[in-house]
Amino acid sequence: MAFHRPWSVRDHARAERSEFADLAAVLTPEQWAAPSRCPGWSVRDVVAHTVIYLGQSRSGLTLNMIRSHWNVDCLNADGLREHPDLTADRLVALLRSDAEPTGAAALYGCRVALIECLVHQQDVRRPLALTRTIPEDRLRASLNFARHSPVIGGARRTRGVRLVATDTEWSAGHGRAVFGTGEALLLTMTGRADSVAGELTGDGVALLR
């Protein structure tokens, strides 16, 4: 009987990026130019950011953070300005060819690559009304990382509430309850609470706003 090992975070990160590439490959020019859930960014900007950010070496990321005075928004904006000529076809090719997490993407046991591709895929899908079911293992790994990562700041953004997922066994925090799907809670912890406010219930929702 064949033995199948459980998927690692690296496996999930690789699969998530490949599925993001599959999505990007079938988008129309109009969809590439459409607004994403990231304020001021088009769908093309989100895909380009993902490729650029995850394509950095660890030393390159550190240097770029120093240059941007540790301001993540500036870091991201600088990356897009430095690569204005990446076409849709090229971006899809880069997503496919660099699916193996290395450099910055491999940080925190490849969780950076996983959550970057998972959340930004939803930033693209949601405004385009392209729904998906996120694999439960990937979702839980991303929820845990968002909660504890000092860069993402999920615990800071949801201080004073208890997050309770309604579609998977996951909860975190203390205080008034906020109920929602794992996806909605993940987007809340990654700074997108306003976009999923209608998907959350509980006494703690008002504290998030």
C-alpha cells in the first residue's frame, strides 16, 4: 500500500501560487485592469506586487525595507514603480516558474509565500465575483500566521475580541465574539475588515470598526 505523507506548509504555498497563476492566466484584459480590493491597485498591480515581493532574496528584502524606512506601504509602492513593464503574460509566467518558495517567500517556514498568495488571490477574486473554496489546511495555517505575525499584526487589529470561525475549527483571542467564515476572519486580520463587515456577526464586530 502506497504511503502518502501529509502536505507541508511548503506544499500548500506552492499549490496556492500555482492556482493563483491558473486564475491569472484566464483573466481578460478588462479584468486585469479592474480595481482590486487593495485601495488604488488594479488586479494587475496585485499580481505584480505578489511576484515582486516574493521574488526578493532575504537580504534584498532587508535592504529594501531599510530604504523605505521600514514602511511596508512605501516598500510595496516602490516595487511597483520599479517594474512598470511587466505584461500580463510575463506575470503569469513568473507565477508559474517561481512557484517554489525561496528567499523572502520561504520566511517563517514558507508561510509568507502561502498567505501572500492566498490573501492576494482573494483581493483579485472578490471584486471580480470569482468565488472559490479555500482548502481548509491552507486556511487554518494562514489564520494562525496572520494572528501571530508581527508584520501582519492580526492580533493587534483584533485586540479585545474573540474570533470564531463558523466553517472550520479555529478560534483565537479574548473578549466579545466575532463570528465569520475563516476567510472573512483572515481578511479581517490582514486589514480588510471593512470589505467583509457584512459577513461578520457578534457583539465584537463594532469594536473592529
